[in-house]
Amino acid sequence: MDSSIPTDTNAQNRRGVRFAVVLGAILIIGGVVVVSYSDYVKEFFTNTPSSPEGTLYVTLAAPDSSKTNLYAYNVKTKELGTFFVQNAITKLTSHISPDGQKMAYMQSAELMLPGSKTPHDILQLFVADMATKQTTQVTSSETLAKRNPDWSPDGTNILFTARDLSIKDTSSVPEDWGVYTTDLSGKESLIVKGSYPKWSPDGTKLLFFRNDGLYLYDVSQSGEEALTKVWGGDVFLSMKLALNHSRDVVVWTNPTGKEAFFFSIDWAGKKVQFIKSLETYALWAAFSPDDRYVAFQEVETWGENPTNPSLVAYRWEDKIPARIEIVDLSQFNQLAMFLTDWR
């Protein structure tokens, strides 16, 4: 079976790349049976609920504004509301801590930059208490455009993507950005060039995009020795990564190719295996709390001005997954829209 993972460029230069994926049948070698992925799915997804549940966390802005705020959508009650009181302070890309008690997100804060006589609004990492909404500023650094926090499994560190002062804000390639980490006291460090980083289940490895594909980074090593390329292809920032909650399946979206690709992850062996693809103009993605569904921030058409944004869900393990409408987002600015968690 052939499958392509199309790549994306900026609006003026979009192109694709082909991948050949061979999925074997059940192999019997030396008396050892290698069970097919379909058998795993059949066992794992027993007693699947009839519909998705939980709360989706999404960043939204008014149609005529780029001032984003954090929203939560209750799938069961169909209620969409702001997590914080609406104000003029930009907030974006929330992610809930492993214990469910804290939210990491980015918020603009004033900072004096080198050579400047007036303070600039720089996105910084904040943490909020989920119950009290009390907030704490974590970082106070010069790195720009911080976004997409990802809590470490033990809740002590947070990964994020950011850009150095020297990089132009028009860049659309992952290696013009950096994979950063910080502890909760704000001790920030650059790990490697790349974007959209995710932790392994034990916190010893990272998964992220570079210009030419999907990479693993072993935090016990350093430099090029720490890097392992696990899947190749041209990558651009319109593509997104999302891990399931058990952190053994990743979805890679490519709206230009109208496909989302699923891979299983072997963290110890430092490799991934293609599972399947879905046809969808999907950008951001998040797995349901039980990992049986995937939600996408999806558009009806793709191009210079994508149309009719919405949140949709698929029971991704099904042979032909049905598309489940969750909520219409056409009343918001599609260019300032981020789906980042589902709890």
C-alpha cells in the first residue's frame, strides 16, 4: 500500500513529497508470531464509548482581531467559554499538567529588549491553577513567539517552541525555531533547533519536527549524537504534531495534502511505524482522554483563505472513521486558532 505525507511551504510555494509505506501481513519467523496492528486495535478499543467526551482546550480570537484568549469546550454539554475573563492581554496555547491541577500557557508581558528605550510585549510562559485561576509568570526571557507548552510526565519541566531575536517572524520552517525547556522557576534553556516538541512517557526523549522530517532527541546525550531521524520529508510550520495521552501514538497533520498521518512510537528503539492516514484539511489536533478519538481544528477548504473552521472528531482506529461535528468556529478568526489539549 502506498501512502504519501505531503509537505507544505508558505502560501507562495506549496509542494509535496511521496513516501512508500509497506505494511506487512502477520509474519511467522522461527515460530514467533508478529501480531498485526489490527489485532492490537481490536483488543485495545474494546468497550469504546458511543461518543467522545471531555473538555477541549482551544485558543480563539474575534474575527477582526488577533488578540487571542483561552477557551474550553465541554463536549457533553456543548458549552464554549473563556477560561479567563476576556481582556486585551494575549493568551494562547494551553496545556494541562499530568495531575490535572495546573495549566501552562503563553501570555504577553512587558520586557525591555537590548537597544530598546521602551518595553515590548513578549510572550512568556505562565502557569495557572485550574481551580482558583491564580496565575504565575514562569519565564522572563527575550525569546520570541513562545507557544505550545508540553508538560514533562513528572510535572516539573515544560517544553515549548520559541524563536531567537535574530530570526524573522516570516519564517515558515521548523529549524528557524528552537525547542526550549524550563523548570517552574523559569530556568530556560535551548535544547535543539526544531519545533512542536513532545516528551516521551519517561521524560528521557523528545519528539519534534526539523526541516527534513520527524526527529527524536535523547536528553541523556548532546549534540548530533542525541538526534535520531525517525521519518523523512519536507516539513513546514503549517504541519502540526499531537501525541495521545499514553504517548505511544503521534498524529502528523498536513492541511496542504488534506491528510493526517498516524504513527506508533517505539521510544526505546528510537523509531516510528506508520499506522494509517485520514483525509482531512486538519491543522491542530488533540487526542481524547481515553485516546480513542482524535479532534482536529479543521477547515472546509485550504489555501490563502481557509474556510469554515470547526472542531471535529474521528474515532481514528476505525477502518473508515466517521466525521463527528463538535462545534462550528466560523465566528472566530481562523488565522488565530489553536487546538492544544483534550481532557
